[in-house]
Amino acid sequence: MQEFFLKHKKRIIGAGIAILVLVTVIASGIKLNATLLESAIGVVVTPFQDLTTGISSWIDDTVTSARNKTKLKDENEELKQQIAELTNKNRKLSMYETENERLTALLKIAQKYPAYDSVGARVIAKDPGIWYDGFTINKGTTSSISANMVLIAPEGLVGKVLESGATFSKAQSILDSRSSVPAMSVRTGDLGVVKGNYSLANHGLCKMEYIDGDAEIMVGDEIVTSQLSDIYPEGLAIGKVLEIETDTNGLTKYAVIEPYVDLKHLDTVLVLDKGAKQSGKSTAKTNTQANPDVAEPTDPTDPDTAEPDTTGVAE
């Protein structure tokens, strides 16, 4: 023991002094910021703490970001749904507004012909092609519709009914090659017959034939129905003259007519019954029904009162 003390005398004395100083410092109430041991441990541990803190923050940020993305996605889907619903409602409102405008227009033109019975109808089918030369409406004999009743739109003459079933009627427009309408120029009074023409119908046009060679009809003139028809009321607007040509016989002229009615986008018509005025017998409803979707049940139409459908002959 003595030998060990002598051998390590300096170290033992130094350690004792260090312990004494440490005890003195602690006893004096002086607090060190960190001991050598704490400092040594801090040097080793601090980087790991920083790394752990960084990883923890990254995990928290990732989780928070994922939650926010999920929330935003849900909110986005909800907003898309709301937009779709609002778009659909807006579309319906636009349809209702358009429908109301059509019905208002039908009422106005019905009031122009108080002497005629009338009923509104919707176009539910059409013949092949882009133009409405032949089509079907949603009113028939249960609404007192019969052959040769006249079809008009707010812009003017559309055509006439060919035949009727109980709840539908087949019709032809003035573009149909079978159509033949006595007509006249408003400006000059020159007479002719507006007929459907196959080649012109492909362009939405029709032809006014049998115009006197000396007639003063001009491009731009308005053409209306004349007084020479047993079917069509006088004065119905048909269209305007686009061009005039002399027939090969040199004695007559013909004119190319552009109809006022858009026969490419026809959806609603008003059915007029001129026969009711002439015979005093009502075959359509006396009180005009402009709503094309409402049927008005009446007594069956008397087939003897319908005028025959003549092809190629002015009506």
C-alpha cells in the first residue's frame, strides 16, 4: 500500500486537489453551466438529438401535409359536386326560360288569328336530314287535330298537317317537295306558288313558281300567303326573295325563297284550323291552348270535314 502510494503520489495528490476544488465550488453555491462529463456527453448526444428532432419534425410535417391534402381533396370534391348541381340548375332554368319565351311567342301569334281555333304542339320526331321538311308533332285527334290544318311559328308559315293519330300528327313543312302554297309579293302583289324543291331544300330554301314574266318582283321582296288558298290563311309570312330567274319558256319567272322560320331548329308550332272559320264548326279548341305539352280531349274529329291532301297542286 505504501509502495502504491509512493508510486502514484502525484496522481493521488492531483486527484485530491481536484476533488477538494470541486467540493469547494459546490459548497460555495457556484453553479457551473455544464460539467466536463455533461459537456462530453453533449458533444456526442446533441447531433443525435438534432437528427431525432429533425426526423420528428419531418414526420409531423408529412402527416400534417397528408391530412391537409386529404381535407383539400374532400373540399375539392364537394365544390365540384356543388358546381355540377348549380350548372344543372342553371341549365334547367335556361330551358324553362326558353320554354317560357316560346310559349309567350305562341300566345302572341295565336292572338293575331282570333277567328281561328288553335293549339300549341311540340315537334317530337323528324324525317332523316338536317332540315325539318317532314316531322311529327305531339298532338293528334284527341286534341282535335286533323289533316290540312296549318302550322305556324312566331316567324311565319311552317307547313301543314298530313295525317293524325290519336296523340300525334305527321306534318310537312314548306321545304317538302309535296308542299304547294299560293303566295304573293307584299310589295307588288305579284302571284305565284311556293313549292318545295329537292335540291333547294338541301340548303333550307324553296321555290316560288308561275310568276308572270312581266312581274316586277325583286330580290328582297317579302312573300306571304295569298287569298287563293282553301287551306292557308291569307297574309302568313313565308320568306324573302333571294334570286329571280326566267323560266326556259320565256313566259314566266321563278324565285328562290328563303323561309323566315328556322326549319333547321324547329321545336314548337301552333296549329291553326281555318276550316272552323269557314264552316262555323269548331274542330280544335275554341279557347286557344298555347301550351304544346297539354292535350285537350274533345269530340273525335269528323273526317268528312278534312280537305284532301293534293300533291303538286296549289292549296
